[in-house]
Amino acid sequence: MASSSERPLDHRYRDEHPVRTLGYLFRADRRRLWAAVGVFTVKHSPVWLLPLITASIIDTVVQHQPIEHLLLSTGIILFILVINYPLHVLYVRLLYGSVRRMGTALRSALCTRMQQLSIGYHSRVSAGVLQAKVVRDVETVEQMVQQTAETGLGALTVLTGGLVIIAVRTPEFVPVFVIVVPAAALVVARLRARLRTHNERFRHEVETLSSRVSEMTRLIPVTRAHGLEGKALHRMDGTLSRLLTSGMRLDLVNGRFGSLAWVVLNVVGVLVLAGAALVSYYDVWGVTPGDVVMLSAFLTTLTNSTTTLAGLAPVITKGLESVRSVGEVLQAPELEDNEGRAEVTSVRGAVVFENVAHAYEDGDRPAVRDFGLSVRPGETVALVGASGAGKSTVLNLVIGFIRPTAGRLLLDGTDINTLDLRTYRRFVSVVPQESILFDGTIRENVAYGMDDADEESVRAALRDANALEFVDRLPQGLDTLVGERGARLSGGQRQRLAIARALIRDPRVLILDEATSALDTRSEALVQQALVRLLRGRTTFVVAHRLSTVRGADRIVVMGEGRILETGTHEELLRRGGAYTQLHGGQVA
Ligand SMILES: Nc1ncnc2c1ncn2[C@@H]1O[C@H](COP(=O)(O)OP(=O)(O)OP(=O)(O)O)[C@@H](O)[C@H]1O
Ligand SMILES: [Mg+2]
């Protein structure tokens, strides 16, 4: 899978016509696609041969031709009809197989790319947008190819086949068809287009309804708690009545335009029938009774094929747009560049900031600047400071999510810019502010990414994180499902699982963004003990909110507006009576 999914990422999608991109995506299956076209043309032949054979059967009857003619015609048509089945199966294999393979490759390429894109990209582009690309855009592309192949090819073969037969049997009627068919198709297409706009309006109302319902259900606890049921229902009633009005309008419009299109098509059919009958009656161009039937039948099929072709235009436009939208992500330039950089095989944990600054792309001034700090292996550094002071930015620099825009960041003496961050991060654990759990068991959440972790090491990590006690009390123990985002656990329990997850990796560098949410004193004490075990012997950067963490730190770095204001231990800083004392009086107390 990896080799087939990596190649699409090297392609240049930007500034390329989406049709070429499609050609590129299907390059492996090109032969199959052509085979599918061939098979489809043969399989679809009854549609355009049927009027011809019907004509010859009628002529056999009317002109009392030998009965063998009838048998031959029937034999031919039966044969064509029966082989439709195996041909159709073959066609589905060829086309749908190619389309699904293309879709899968595209999805896999998208997922691979998302894993490579920088955290900066992910913080800018919402998860919903990316999700829509993997799910919906790829589906739209698949549908476009399927529909264009199926209905487009069908319509094209019918048009070509039909016109060729008319040209051979009744060449005098070719001009009539060339004028009447597009004209009728235009009228019918116009009428159907009106239908489509109304359909879209209705669909929009349905979407509004669906978002309203989800909003309503989400708000039910709030609504109930404040006794606002009446208000909520009133809001729904408005949406419902709009949906009712637009639904009834849609039905009426559907009825009117649908019926009009039908009438136009058939009136033109009857007119052609009558015209051809007249020509045949007066024996002008040697038109047989069979030809009359054939011509009227062709008029309807050819007109329908033309409108079908016209109807494909929006499907194709939408599909190509999706191709472009997927291509944008596949070629997004904001990759975390690790190729060819030095692999990290061991980490002691000395981290040195040499006048580091970082300015976010859209920020007017640097979020961190003149940041100079030398951290010894195993040291615990607590970052404190007001909101927006740049604490999280410093953590992100250490993880390598963002790079210094000025100055250097050295890991064990090597500039972090020259390292393969993926190998460096094997020695790093991050405990984020909000513990991020996924819907799986406790075991899976703790051992995330550590495939070789056995039962004993998971339990040891949970024990050190002060979590084993509550895990063992759960009915399924380690195999308890935590629910989406860990919804079935309390805040303190989630934090301790996150700590266990960090512990099991036995990291050299630890990044900790302490949760601001207050826990009750017992949970607080349990989390605190777990933290102490976690920090021991590792280089730790912690954004500290708890006084106990700050006190336990080897060094406290007080930040303000991106700069270091003071550094020192708790006692030193208190004695100095500067920024820390002010902060200490307020926030960290
Ligand atoms: N992704 C971003 N893009 C642009 N600006 C950002 C981004 N992240 C943070 N900033 C800005 O950088 C500055 C420092 O932010 P940072 O998140 O490092 O602060 P903090 O000290 O962690 O604050 P808090 O205690 O509230 O978490 C802020 O002014 C913020 O607006
Ligand atoms: Mg922060």
C-alpha cells in the first residue's frame, strides 16, 4: 500500500487541468478503462439496434417477405439481449474496479499527506474541511467518472448508432433529425433545469432542518434546565413551516415542468411519426412502414440521449472541482521537512535556546523573542506568565511543531533544524492541557504507538500514574472502553491516563501543559504524585498552574510578552520581589 500511495504525492497538481490530473490518477488502469468503453458499446447496442430490427420485422410482415427474415431478426435481437448479462458483469468489473481503486488510492494519499503536513497547517485548516475532502470530494470524483462513463457513454453510442442507421436507411431524414433533436432536447433540458433549481432550494431547506435538529438535541439539557422548551419548539416550528411551503412548491413545479417536458417530447415524436407516415403514404423517398416506426422511435431515444448529455455538465463540473480541491491538499507545501536530515538515535536531554524568536505568520509581532536558556539533562523548567505570554509557543518549539524564525535551538548541542524530528520525537512525551483520548480501551489508549507494550508495562505505567486503582475497579479493567474522547471518565482520571501514556514511553524530554481546570483535593493530590514520578530524571518543560509543580521545579522561567522576565527558584524569585511575586500573588496561588 505504501509504495502505491506515496507516488501520488510527488505529482504536481497545482496549475494542472483537473482532466489531466484524472488521467494521471487512472494511469495504472488506463487499459482497463478502454476495455470498459469497448465492452459498454457492445453491451449497449440493443438500444440503438432495436428500432432498426423492429423496422425490419414490420417490413417483413407488411411486405410478406420470407418468414426466415423474421426468424433471423428475432434471433439477432435475442442474442444481443442475452449477452448483455455477461458483458454487463465484465463492464462493472473493469470500470467500477478501476474507479474504486482510484478512490482508495486517493483517500490513502490524502491521509498520508495529512500525517506529513505541519501542525501549523492543521491549526489553520479545520478538521471538518479535511474530513470532507477525504469522504465527500473523493466520492464526488468517483461518481463523476461512473456517471460520465455510464450515462454519457450510453447517450453517445445511442446518438452515433442512431444517426448512422438513419443515414444508411433514410438519408433524407438526417437533416430533420439534426435540427429537431437538438431543438427538442433544448426545450426539454430547459424545463428540467427549472426543476433542478427548485430541487436545490428544497435540499437547502432540508439541510437547514437537519442542522436545526442537531442544534436542538445538543441544547436539550440547557433548554430543559432553563424551562425554555416552548422557545425551542417555536424555533423548530418556523423551520418546519418553511420546509412545508418549499416542499409544496417543489411538488407543484415538479408536476408542471415534468409534465410539460413529457408533452413536448411526445408531441414532437408524434409529429415526426405523422410526417414520416405522410412521406411513406405518398411513396416519396421509398420509405417503408418499418422506417416510419423506426424514425419515431429514434426521435425519442435520440432526444433523451441529448438531454442526458447536457445533464452531465454539472456533474462533470462538480467532479472536476473536487479533483482540484483534493489536489490542493495533496500538494500543500507546508510539510514538516524531515527528508535527509540526521536521525536521532539517543537523547541526553540538554536543550539550549540561543536567542530564539518565533513569529507566527499572521502575528504582527513575535510571540517569543530574545529567548535564551540553557537546560541541563534532567532539569525541570517551569514556565509561568500571563495568558498570551508565549508559554505554549516555547513548548511547541521544543516539540518541533514550529521552528525558530530567529536564533537557534540546540538539542544535545545539535541544531534541531538539522534533525529528523520523527526520530527525535521517539524520545519525547507530551501531556497536553486537554488529555486527548480516543474511543478505545484503556489499554489501547495508554499503549498508543507502543506495539510491544505488554500487560505488565501497561499496569506499571498506570500504577506510577496513580491510575491503577481506579482502572482495577472498573468492571472490564484494562479493557474498559473509554468512550469518544474519554467521555466515560472524569477529568482527573483522563489526566492520569495521559500521564500513564507519557510514562510508558520512558521519554528523555517531557513536555507538559498543565490543565488549568481545578480538581478536587484528592484527585489533585493523586495527579500531583503521578507528576512527580513522571518528571524524575527527565528534561521537563512544564507550563505550570499548580503551585506544587512550580515549587518542585529546578528553575522557574517567568515570561511576559514573549520575553524572559526572570529566572530562578521559587524562593529566589520570591525574595527578589519582581514579576514572579506579582504573578504569585495573583495567578499561581
Ligand atoms: N497559531 C497561532 N497563530 C498566530 N498567533 C498565535 C498562534 N498561537 C499563538 N499565537 C499568539 O502568540 C502569542 C503567544 O501565545 P501562546 O499560546 O504561546 O501563549 P500562552 O502563554 O501559552 O498563553 P495561555 O496561558 O493563555 O495558554 C499570543 O499573542 C497568541 O495570540
Ligand atoms: Mg498556552
